[in-house]
Amino acid sequence: MTDGTGIAQSLLYKCKEFEHEQEIRLIYSGPDRKCPNNIFNCSIEPNTLFDSIMFDPRIDESLQKACTAAIQNLDCNVKLEISNLYDLPNDFSFHLN
């Protein structure tokens, strides 16, 4: 039996490709079965906390539109973008012989 420290530490690993996100991860570790809920609510000011919100480029268009509307309905005015992580470089070319 472990105290879960190793599992928590593994959740702190950040892939190099995503370092630009500068995300913050909050991890709660408590006694098994002592937590009444696995969702913790906290109040934030999104316009202060976020510089931008970036969607995964594979997101379904209808889901992206719904998320955008929900974000805007919260009076969140941060920049909304779709990631170009999987885009080909501008100078990419491929030739078949």
C-alpha cells in the first residue's frame, strides 16, 4: 500500500510540447473514501487568471461553438484560439517519385 505520492508526482509531469501552456495543477490527496465529492469548487476571476483559452484542434466544431458561447456568457473576454500544435510547418513539402 502506498500513500499516493508517486501517483501525484506523475501528474505533475509536463510534456515539452505543452510547456507553453504554463498551467497550474492542483492535486488533493486525502484519506481513501473520506472525501464526500471528487469535485472541488472555487471562485476565480477568469479575465484575470487566463491570458487565453486554447481548444484542441481535434475538437468537434459544435462542441467548440458551445464552449465558446458558455465562456462568453460568463463575461469572460479572454482570447479564444484553436491550437496549431498539429499543423504542418509553412515550409513543409512532400514529393512522391
